[in-house]
Amino acid sequence: MSNSVKIIGFISARLNSPCGMPRSIKVMRAVAATGIAVAVAALIIAVSIGRGFEKTYTRALLDFNSHVIVMGTGEIENPDEVLASLRAFEFSSDDERRLAARYGWLAAWMSDARGLLERSSLIRFVPQRVLIQEAAIEKASRKGVIAATPFLYREALIVGGGEIRGVVVKGIDPATQKGVSGMSIALFDGSNDLGEALTSDTGADTTVIVGESLARELGLNKSHATLRMMVPGKDHKKSNLGREFVEARAVGTFASGMHDYDAQFMLMSLPLARKIFGAPRTEVTGIELKLDDPTRARLVAAAIEEELGPVYRAITWDELNGDLLSAVRLEKFVSALIMGIMLIVAALNIVATLVLMTIYRMHEIAILKALGLSDKKVGRIFIRGGMRVGVWGIAAGLVLGIGIAAAIGAFRLIPLEAEIYLVDSLPIDISGPICGMLALFCAAVIFMTSRLAAHKLATVLPAEGLAQAR
């Protein structure tokens, strides 16, 4: 460290020290630091809430809807053929999935490098085993579908607990459902065998799994699990179930994390749903696919549509809920923007603090300039003074913001109306890297504010300060 830097540091510590300052400047410094702390805390809490909503909604959507849904122009009458095409086209082996998980991030870079080598005729110097490995990684990175299951959607009315509700019945294949869905299912008997719980295919013993919110509203539990279901608008020659109530027994509940799903859906085995609603034995509404990387859903969906032809459409999880996700991202951006403006306003208090310090230290600054200290070095002294106040405020704001956000998330301090916000409490997601970036942003704002003030204050003439000292 040069002597000049040491001298500037010593002088800055002396001039910016609160010792010997009048009470007015100390109070102003405390107000500036407090304003910055409050602004930083508010910014961290706002970003954590936005991330919490986005993460909660995304997790719930992925758990309930799967990553890609393949549907036809109407009902799919040949699901086995579609599944066979998907398996031949996109399904990965365990070895390929492990390879993609470990080296998939290299695929794009290796592909670009290969193109450059081929154009420069240097490809012949690359060992054959490297080319084979590159081809395997590229192949594995294109593989995305790791599980699939068919489903059938139908609407019905249910009566239970003195309530009449319209619900969406989802017929599922218990054998393959768990491979696609990540939502929590709690069976009343305490077992984990979804297939055994939904094996009934007779109207006399219809077993269903209802959403957690729906079960709570209807008063369904292990001791009181009976409800009646009516299939509307159906008239079959072989069965009159469409015109009568069907006795059903709830064997468990599911929790997706989204109130709308938990309050409106009911799960049933696929064969039983076909029988009750009069659907053909092989008919399904669509096929749900689970990917090893949900962020690649659009790429996989486009490839599936190209493979299956124009009769089928592959809908991604973010397309299915695009309005909700767009609203959450907009809310997160606007909240961060407003809190950022609030931080800039709070940082302007540092200008007032530096002005007061300049007035108080005017004669000392004039003496230093008379001894040969340049305006640039005087400006550095002011910048250090402003940054000292700012760093105190940023540190206090980080502790305050992270503490409040963590408490809100851990203890669910702020309940919400699930019918409106889709979740029952304010979600929080605190990210260490995001907090670090916010701290750097705040430091940059304070530095620029201090620099602008220092640039003006450093131009004080020595004669003016010496005259004031007399």
C-alpha cells in the first residue's frame, strides 16, 4: 500500500470519526443509516416474497400437472400407440440420465467446439474416444422424458357433509402415477399402496382420493368417508349410472400445494372412471410426461409435436398456467423496483450528512487543501465517509430483512385467503446469492450517491474555509 493511500485513510478516519462531532451530525448519520437499513430490509423481504410465490406456485403446478401433457384434437383412443411412440423417441435409459445429469451442461459447448474444429479441418486430430463421448453426452442431453402416465378428465357433482359441490374427476393409472406426480398423497389406512387403494372397479365400492381442502369442506375422514357422486348428462343402454347417484368411499387425500386443485379435484382409478362415465375401454383425455429437466419442457414439447404429427399437441406446464406465472413475475419485478426506488431515496440522506460534515469540518479541509491535498483526494475522503454510513445501514438491513423474512416463513405469521391467493400463508424463499447481489447493488447506489456529493463538496476554496476558521 502506498504512502498516499495510507495518508488518505488516516485523514478519512480522523475527519469521518463521530468523536467530537456535534449531536446534530450524529443524529443525521443515524437517520441516514436507519433509512438505508429499512430500505435494504424491505427490498430483501419483497424479493423473498416474490420468490416464495413463484417457487410455491411452480412446485405445486409441477407436482399436479406434470411437465408436459400430450393431448389430441379430442379424446385419445389409442394411448398405447402414443406411449409406444414416445418411448421410442424420448425415453432415456438410467445410464443416459446419469450421463446427462453429470455432463449435460457440456453438450452445447462441445457441439460448438466440434463445429469449429470441423470447419478448420482440425477434427481429425481429436481422439476417437473423445468424439464418442461427445456424441453420447449430446444424445443424453436430448433425452428428457423419464416417465409417462395416461389420465381421463370428467366432471361430476358430489354430495357429502351437507354440501353439494361440482368437482373434476381425474382418472389415473395407479401403477404409473407416482412416477409422474410429486404431490403428497395420504391414505387413511396409513399405507403407501396407491394401487391397492384404488383397485375397485364396481359401482358398489367406488374408492376415490379427494383433495385436502375438499375433504376438509365436506368433513371427510377415516371414520366418515362416504360421499355420493352423480354423473351429469349421461344416458347409456347398458347402465343407468349416469342418472343415479353413485356411492363412493374416500380412502385418502392429496395435497398439491394449490387451493384450487385441492378444492376441486378428485382422483379415481382409470378403469373405474371409464366405467362410471361411460367412456370406451381405451379412451383417455391425455398423457402426462415427467422430464428430468422441467426448464427444457418447450424443447421437448416441440420435438414431440414434430414426431407425433399435427393431430396431437404437447402442452408444457408453464403454457398451461402462463397467466398465473406471468402475474407472479410481474409482481416480483414491480415490488423490487419500488423498493429499489425507496433505497435511492434513503441513500440521498447521505448527501445531507456529507453537507453537514463539510460545514463542520470546513476549516480542516481548507487547511489540508492549502497544504497541497488535491480535490480528487478530498473527494475520496467524502466518499469514504458516505460509504461508512452506507455499510452500517446495509449490514443492519441484511440482518433485519433476513430475520423478518425467515420468521414469516418459518412461523407462518401472515395467513392468506387460500381462495384468493391459492396458498394459506405468505410464502418466503430466501436466497443467499440474491441477498449478496442486493447488498452489492445497495453498495453501488450508495457509492454513486456519495461520489456525486463528494464531487461538489470537494471544490471548496481554501480561502473560504480559512476565513471561516478566523
